[in-house]
Amino acid sequence: MAVAMNEHLPKRILVTGGGTGIGLGIVRHLRDLNRDVIVVGRRPQPLEAAAALGAIVHAWDITDNVQGLFDLVGPIDGLVLNAGQYRHEMCSQWSVETWTDLWRVNTLAAVLLSTEFANRLVGPGAIVAVASTLAKRPAPGAAAYAASKAALLSVIQHLALELAPRGIRANAVLPGIVPTAMTTSEQDSAKAQDHHDYAMGLHPIGRLGRPSDVASTVVHALANPWMTGANLNIDGGLLVRE
Ligand SMILES: NC(=O)c1ccc[n+]([C@@H]2O[C@H](COP(=O)([O-])OP(=O)(O)OC[C@H]3O[C@@H](n4cnc5c(N)ncnc54)[C@H](OP(=O)(O)O)[C@@H]3O)[C@@H](O)[C@H]2O)c1
């Protein structure tokens, strides 16, 4: 990335869910650019990978006490809303528990983290949310997750509009399928192979995503001083296929 762009990359950035998968890829990219990075996730053990990259880590559930989290973390000028959860449920099984849990972590926590970030920030800054192509294109069993991510896109656009006069930008990235703990939990090897073949067929570019594919786009959105309110597809062509 050009030096001029890096000038606008926030200096101290909180990455939620940065101990695993896509989040860890974002932490690696930011540390390579010498940024101070703070990472939160619920389980202490996965956070060790982020600590090994030089991030400050805190075991914290983002659905709890967001003000307490910001007191602990201290001043930041970048926020990456990456933590998320998925649950597969067909409409015949939709449950209050799943819809509540997924909206709490994927949407409401992002809302509360963003407002706390903006209220404490003096000067410019940037927010990037990791949404999903499912926010734009449905898939069987994904409604609770997809709807929570679609709402997140709207939250980001409102943040972009309202915070632009203060020099605070907000953007969203929409990844296609990236093999991580979230997408590879199937134990049955035949079903896992079927799922892999199905996933491959969704991406015209001919491969699934890597955390680094998404991370470079997140960092670009954090750094680009004229980008705000954007929905960035990073999906191997998933959203443009027939
Ligand atoms: N992988 C994909 O194909 C894909 C596609 C589109 C979008 N995404 C999005 O990308 C983001 C990262 O997912 P991933 O694929 O990298 O899966 P992942 O490895 O399961 O990452 C999710 C992270 O979120 C953390 N987390 C979950 N609930 C939390 C909570 N209440 N408080 C704090 N941290 C919490 C998890 O840590 P703990 O469990 O320790 O809390 C974990 O580190 C998610 O928002 C996901 O929706 C993924």
C-alpha cells in the first residue's frame, strides 16, 4: 500500500474476534504495518495467536458491558467489527433463541461498540464491519445470520452519513466463503466434502477465500481517506454469478 494511504490508517485499532480465522488475518496485516492492535474474543486460548503477533489481548464477550471494554482498551482510532456467529436453521425451525443470539452478537454488539467508539473519539477515525455476501443473497438455513448482517450494512451506512462531518468513516466488507472454524464445523467427512464442492461452485474465480484476501480489503477500507459508506464485495465473484 502506498505510503500516502498509510498516513490515514488508524494508529490504534480494536479488532473483535481477532484470535481466529479472518480476524487473525486482519491482525497480522495491521501488525505488519506496525499498528497497535487490541483483540477481544470470549475464549482466552485462541487469543494467544494474536498475542504472538504482538497484539494486546483481552478475553471479553462483546455482548457484555461495552463501556467497561472501552475503559479497559483505552483510546483507539480504529474499530474492526469482525466477531460474529453463524447458526444453520431452516424456517420450519426458526427459534427465538437463535434470532436473539445472532442479532445480539452480529448486530446489536456492533451498534453499541460503534456508538461508544464515536462518542469517545476526538479527531478522525475509521470503522470497518465484516458483514457477508449472505446479507445480499439468501441461502437455505441462513436467514437469522443473513438478516443480522443485512441490518449491519444499514447500520454502517447510517454511521457513515452521520459521522462524516467529524472525519469518522464507516465501511463494510462482504466476504464470500472462507474456510474457518465458522464454515468447517461439519464432522461427517462425506458431508464436509459435499459442502466444500457446493461452496467451490459458488465462486466463479475457482477457489474459496483466504483470511488474507479479506484482511487486505479491511485494511484498505480503514486507510482510504475518501472511502465511506461502501459495501465491498470480496467474494471470488459470488455476487455476480448467475
Ligand atoms: N468464514 C466465512 O466464510 C465468512 C463469510 C462471510 C463473513 N464472515 C464473517 O467473518 C467474521 C469472522 O468469522 P470467521 O469466519 O473468521 O469465523 P471464526 O473463526 O469463528 O471467528 C469468529 C470470532 O468471533 C469471536 N466471537 C464470537 N462471538 C463473540 C462474542 N460474543 N464476543 C467476543 N468475540 C466473539 C470468536 O471468538 P470466541 O468464540 O472465543 O468468542 C472468533 O474469534 C464473522 O463476522 C463472520 O460472520 C465469515
